[in-house]
Amino acid sequence: MEYGSPSRPQLMPRAPPPLKLQPVDLETWDDGAIYGDSFYAEVEPEELDEPWPYRFKSGDLVWVKSTSGRWYHGKVIGQAKLGRTIQGEGLFWLVVFSSKFRKYFAPLNGEIKPDTRHTRKLLEDAGWSWSESE
């Protein structure tokens, strides 16, 4: 019997559950051991997909990874929201990228990085050129 045959239908991948995000007051929110530890704030990731507990501000230029795995240049807009990341509770930042898309990204998921010299080096090392990603 062949996979995907009429007697054995092919399974469709499930869409990820929608994010359940809630407002957060960054002045009072307890960063815990991840964001609040100065070690994490000073250490830059060695790989492009590694989490980087970084606090952004509205207007910051960033690099974000789309669901297809492609990296895009973008800009943080608005305030952070709180939600569940792959490492537990964390911050999500709304980013506009590719001139028309808006999506929330979490540093603890390794899907958003600040636009720094180090991030551009990681992109280059991973085979991305800035011109094709912007």
C-alpha cells in the first residue's frame, strides 16, 4: 500500500495554533533569569537560529525569519506582548517586513535579531546576502 493512496489518505500538516498574546508592562514585568541576566544581554549567539534574549524598542531595525525559513529586514512597531515561546513565557515584538507584512516574533524562538554587525555576519555565514533579504 502506497502512502497517500485512496485507501490511506495523506495527512495534511496542521497549522500552528494561533498565538495567545497579552499586553505586558515592560517596567514591571519580571524578566526572570533569561532577560534579566546581564550574561545573556552581553553574549551574542554563535548561530543564526539561536535564541537571543534581546529587548527591542519601537522603531528598531531587525532581521526576522519567516515561516519559510527566509530572513527579512524589518522594523519593530509598537510595544511588546507576552506569550508562550519555545523556552517558556517570553516577549513577542510586532515587526513590519517586506514592505507589507506584519507578524509577531520572539527572540527566545530565535526568529528575530537586532540589525547589528554581528547579526549581519551570522546572515553572511549562513549564506544570506543582505540585498536578497531586504
